[in-house]
Amino acid sequence: MARYIHPSKKKRLTKLGEQTKWAPFWTVPKIYGPGRRVHPGRHTEIKRNWRKTNTKA
């Protein structure tokens, strides 16, 4: 494995890392109604972890 990550690769990995965040909290009442309690991570489009899923970056 390389000792240093090239800046362009780091930039791509940063973008992919930002896609794994939870959806905003206000989307829960918007989708399910005010009474329902659901975790916002449930309707996040892309979920990936650096250990579990590789990328082509």
C-alpha cells in the first residue's frame, strides 16, 4: 500500500465519505408525519463504510 495518498484520490474519497452521512432530521416528519419516530439514516441514499465497501477511487 502506498505511504501517501495522492491529492486527487483524497479529493475523490472525501466526496464519497460525505455521501454516507445521515439525512437531515427534518426529513423524518416530512416523509412519515409528525408522530412517527424513525432514524434519519434510514432514508440516506448511499451508505458505505471504508472497511466494508471498496470504491474505484
